[in-house]
Amino acid sequence: MSDYLLIESRDPFDSGCSHYHQLAEELVKSGRKVTLLLVQNGVLPARPCDASRTLTDMSRQGVEILADDFSLQERGIDPGSLAEGIMAAPLDVVIEQMVQGRKVLWH
């Protein structure tokens, strides 16, 4: 059974990514470990807002939600002010999870 790292780089306010979130939830429900890494404009809903509620709900269902700390810094988002269930992480997490054998999908 494979585990997954899903990378979201798109601004959810500008482009739909609900199908990607649905994929993460379905993978977790099927018993797989799933990390959703927010990078670039994908970190915009990491701040508490209406869009972050979906991410918080996903974390409660078992999806690990990480936000790239460099992307947060570039957009002036304080890592200490992220929405519930979202943690800042270095981009190194991609290499670490690939070494662990996780399948990686980028959106």
C-alpha cells in the first residue's frame, strides 16, 4: 500500500483545487498516509480564513497539512499564525518523503 505526498502550488482563490483535496481525503479514508504540502501561492489559505477551514477539516480526518516555510516568508505569512492543523515545514520534506517511498503528485 503506497503513501502519498501531494504538493499544491496553486492559489485556491484563483484556481479550483477541491478535486485535489478530495483525492487527499479519499486516500486517507482508504488507509494511506497522506501529506499535503502547500508551496508557492498554495500557502495563501494557510492563514485562518474561509478557505483554511477545508484544510483544517482535512487535518482532522488524518491528512498531514504542511506549508513551505520559504513560501510563507515570501508572502509575508507568519508561520506562528497558521490555521489549526497546518504546520510550517522546510521544502526538504519532499526529499525526506521521497526517500521513504512516498508517491508524489504535484498540482
